[in-house]
Amino acid sequence: MPARELVAEAIRSFVEAYGPRAEPLALPRDAPYADAEVRAEGCTLCRSCANVCPTHAFRFDEANQALEFKQIDCVACGLCEAVCPESVITLKREMGLNAAALAYRVLARDEPVGCRKCGKPYINRRALDAVESRMLNSPKLAGVFAGRRAGLLRLCPDCRAIAAMMEVQEGWRP
């Protein structure tokens, strides 16, 4: 049995025998375990952490627009902290001695946003707000999303591509 599975089994046994421990167990800085804290209000659910996590401790649940984390799978590599564009992830060198450490838990969630044209959900509210803010406040891109193109970012990728191609046919040069 791999070491991580042995640790998970030890935690299960501890919880069964003694009940969950309220305080997490502090670990040395070089321990290959950590718990992730995410400031949910600042997380845009961009999926960067889930995309770089080598053990899938972070994952994104598309159906629920939720970022999830499974502590027992975290190897404390720090890639999630390094790649987070909002700098809202902090790894803490500790292990929960409870059932929650062994299962995925929701760290951040947001409402899905539907395409203005077809209605298909394609992004979440905080991510759309962040993208619009960055794009619309960029001096180089200010004119790209002006006039009839003002709503392009509120279209799903398929509808956006069609709308952009129609604009190009009418002479728009991005």
C-alpha cells in the first residue's frame, strides 16, 4: 500500500477510535502534506491551480462552478500558490485529523453566466468580471470592445467567434 494511502487509513482509524480532532496537526516545513486556504471572495475560479496540481488535490467541478480541494492528496509543491493570478491561495503545513481531510471540499463557488445569444453557461460571474475589467481597462484594447463589439465578452466562445467573424467581414481589423 502506498504511503499516502497508509496515512489516509491511519487518519480514518484515528477518527473512528477517538473522533475528529478539532485542531489540525502542525507539520514540519518539509513535510509533503499541506492544507490549502483560498480567499473565496478573491478567487475568480480561473482553474489555474487545478490545471497545475500534479496530484489533482485541486479540481474544478464544472456542473457546480466550484473549486474543490482534497487535503490528503496535496504534496505541498506550491505550484498552486505560484500560479494563482489573484494570489488568494495559501498552503498551510498541517494535516486535519478528520474525515474532511480525506474528501474533496468546496473552497470557492460562483454562479454560472449564460451566453447572451444562445444562453449556454460558459463562465462564472467573478471570472467574467475579472476578464472584462482587465480587457476594458487596457489602453491597447479599449477600442476593440467598443461600439457594436461591446458585448463580445458576454458571448460564449462559439457565439463570440461567429460575431467576431461577422465584424471582420464588415471591415473590422482587430
